[in-house]
Amino acid sequence: MATGLQAQPLATTGVFEKANGLVDSKDLHTSAANLSIAENATFDGSTDPAKTPFVNPSSLSHIPTAPSLTSDQSTKYDKLLETAKTWTEKPSSTPSTPAIPLTDLDRIWLTRECLLRYLRATRWDVDQAAQRLLATLTWRHEYGLEKHTPEYISPENATGKQVLTGYDIAGRPCLYLNPSKQNTERSNKQVEHLVYMLERTLDVMPPGQETLALLINFMKKTGGDRPPLWQGKAVLNILQSHYPERLGRALVVN
């Protein structure tokens, strides 16, 4: 079983209604994630080191309120939403392969917040945002995110090299990476492991928070732990292309 926290699928409402249509929902509702951690994992304001992850953001945390959209931004969002409502399929990355029908999970992923993130990432260029959204939908299907089950990923995280540790003061879920605990040979599955943990980190985001905190511990890292160039490029491409506007804070210890 993987050492990182395991979250159950969340009940999410977004730009979704039925299999044949999209609706604009401004409220993102999530059910409580069932985390495999101790029941007493709480934050009480003590200065003592925490021994277990925080189940929820502390009462002292504050999630910043998102700024209101300008008139121009609202118009561009409405335009992108209307475009997304017309989508019935996502293109294949291989020209000779037929397009793939859009699924209910695809529509659930297309939340108001998601559309706005892609608009911000493209500096409010509606056409570019639409292209990037479709490209990510294609990538999520072809990369096989639904096939990355806990059982498939568990061997990669047997040593706890990636762990969800709780939340920061802004309510961001914290993903902790410890490269010194590397336990497998270099392969694409290591990248899949990181993507899996990113997805689980997004699963436990509290309402109103869209970014995560990334903590990387290089203190015990040796030359043999250093990832190859191809792997670094692959991770960077995935993060930039398919997880825009998601990194809220990054802390590195060396």
C-alpha cells in the first residue's frame, strides 16, 4: 500500500449537468475525503512538532478571496464557456486516430475555476485557452490517469518518497517530496507516480483554494538520486501544459 495519503473520489459539481450538456456552476462542492491517517491528526496551535498530517486546514488558516472578474474578463469567460458547451469529443494526438467522445468525468473536470485558470494562463486569450483545454483533455485520456490506481502506484511510494503532509496557513494542501528515499529504477512510472500524487493533492483542496504547496527535501540527496534530464523535461512539460495556475508555493530544503 502506498505510504502517501489515499483520498477517495470526491463528489464534484462543475460545468456539468448530464452526458449531453454543460452548465455553468459557480459553486464547487466537495465531499469529505477519507484519508488513511490517524484520527487525532489535528492542529491546536501548539509549537510542538506535528507527528501526523493535518486532516483539514487549521482554524487559523485563511484562504484568500479570489478577485472579482472585470467586465472584459467576464465576457471572455462566458465566451469560453459557450465554446466548451459545444464540445462532444476530444481530439486524438495521432492524426490517423479518430477523436474520442467526451465523458462525464471530462465534463466534471471542466469547472468554472478550471476554465478561469486556463484563461489566466493564456492571458485571457479565449482561443488559446480552448485549445489548451482540449489538449489537456486529450492528454488526461491518453496518459491513462484513470488507470493509475493505488495498487499500480504503490510500489513507487513504498518508501514514502512522496507524502501529503497536510495544509499550510493559506489552506493549500502540501505535497512533500523526499528524493533521498528513491526506491526504483528510472522509468516513466516515476513520472506517473508524481502525477498521481498531484491528482490526490488536488482532491483534498478545500473550497476556494486552487493552488498547492510543494516541499522538496534535498538534504540527504546524493548524486545517484538526481533525476535524468529527460525526466525533468517530461515533468516540466506536464506541469506547464496540464496543471497551469496550480503551484501556489514551493519550498526547497538543501
